[in-house]
Amino acid sequence: MDLSVVVPTLNGRDRLRACLDALAERVPNAEVVVVNGPSADGTTGMLQERDDVSALVEVSDRNLNVARNAGIAESTGDVVALVGQDVTVEETWRDGVAAAMDDGATVVTGPVHRAVRAGMTTESVETRTIAGRDVTYFAGENVAFERETLESVDGFDENLHTGGARDCAHRLAGQGRAVTWSSSVCVESGDDGEGVERDWGTKYRALAYRMVKNYGPRLTVFRRTFQDALADARSVAREVVAGDAEPSLWFGGGKQVVGSIVLGAVDGLRARFADRSESRNPAGLSSRSDRAVERYDWR
């Protein structure tokens, strides 16, 4: 297995250092491509001092999917893994990826162990059936692709600022490509998920976009979208009743969600007509070649 590891980063120098240290120790023979940008914390200087990074790509877009595609384009391995700046691969990670690929997997993912007050918690496999299609989701911070499979979906959709990994999972399922779950392909994350600002507009515009783009404007798509919205509304309502949130958050959020779903559905319909191929990716890997503003190649 000729393995490339792509690590997108943005203003996370210290966390990135721990990520790269783990890769150097546990996956020493991998090609490591870091995609930086635009960071303002000295990340570039730190990377230039290391001897275990194969290439550094600087990008100007503050978009994770742009960074992912830039790293994929720069990598050369026949297996391309995406690892988040906040995670450290565990000892079994490399062998788990190799074993899955040897067994015929084309995409493999696994647990993300997150640090919380009570100890460690493990994400389990998540699979849903949508419009007759079985979709297995993966964490964008811990996944490895056979290159041919990654190219078949044309990488990640740069129209999305959030939900790019979930969108890719839908497109893989649309091509009948399975995502393999392996408990050995595990990483530890220092991000406990707390303190994340609720941006209902971005979340639901992205959700409606990817659902309509991948499945069309069908009833099951809108039912799924509004089910998620109602679940969030109930959660906020409980906080209002408990006195942990203001009623204005509930009313304002509801208005924002509905408007964002409409906008996302329109965007998704346009994207569906813009790319009628199996990849369903109008802003994918092949859509541009100007992502990088600077390259450093130490290979």
C-alpha cells in the first residue's frame, strides 16, 4: 500500500504538531501532505522546520473542502487518507487501513475517540437508508480512500462550508460504493465538541443543498430535513423551559432555519442540473487548478 496522508489545518499549530508527531511515529513511511491556510499563527514556519512532512500547500480559501481537494491533488499515493489537525492516529491505525484495503475495501473509516470529562467515548458506525439508498457516514477527520474511488466522486464539494464528508458519503452510496467500518482505524481527538456556536443558517442551508443535490426535490428529502430541524427545535425548547436559553433564540432560530432550507434547496437544485453525472459534484476536485497560492515540496 502506497499511502498518502492529507492533513488540512487552519490556525492549529500546536494541535497540528501533535498530529504530525503521531503520524511520524506510527505511520513513518507515509507521504504526508499538509494543506495550510490561511493560518496566522506561525504554522508555515513550524512545518518548514520539520523533516517528516513531504509537502506543504498554502491555500487562501477558508473552506475545509477546498483544503481537502488541494491536498488530494498534491498527493501521489494509491491510497489517500484524510486526517484532521485535531486528531492523533492510534497504534492500530495504519495496519487497520492496510488490512481493510487488502480485503477489498475502497473506503475505510473508524472510531474517533473524543476526550470528555467522564473519560473516552467512541463514535460508532452510522448508517441510514434514504430514498432506498444505504448511506454509511464517515468522519472527515479519519477516513482513507482508494484513489480511484476518490476520483470517481471527484473529491469534495467546495460549494459546502460544512457537511462535506456527509455529502461525499451520499455520493459514494449513489455509485454503489460501500464505506467499510474498522474499529482498528481509530484516532483520538482533543476536540470535545463543546463551545461550538449554533449557526442554524449554515447547517440547514448545507443540509438542504446536499439532500436536494443528491436525491432531487422529493418528499422524503424534505421530510428528513424538517425532522432534523424539529429535533433541534425541541432541544432548544427544553433549554428555554429550563431557563438555559432565551425564547428569542427559539423563535429567531426557527425563522432562520426555514429560510435557510429554502435557499439550500434552490442551491441544490441548481447544482443537480449543473452536474448530472454520477459524481454529483459541480465544484469538485477537477473543477479548478488554482487552489494553491504556494507550494513547498520536500519529496
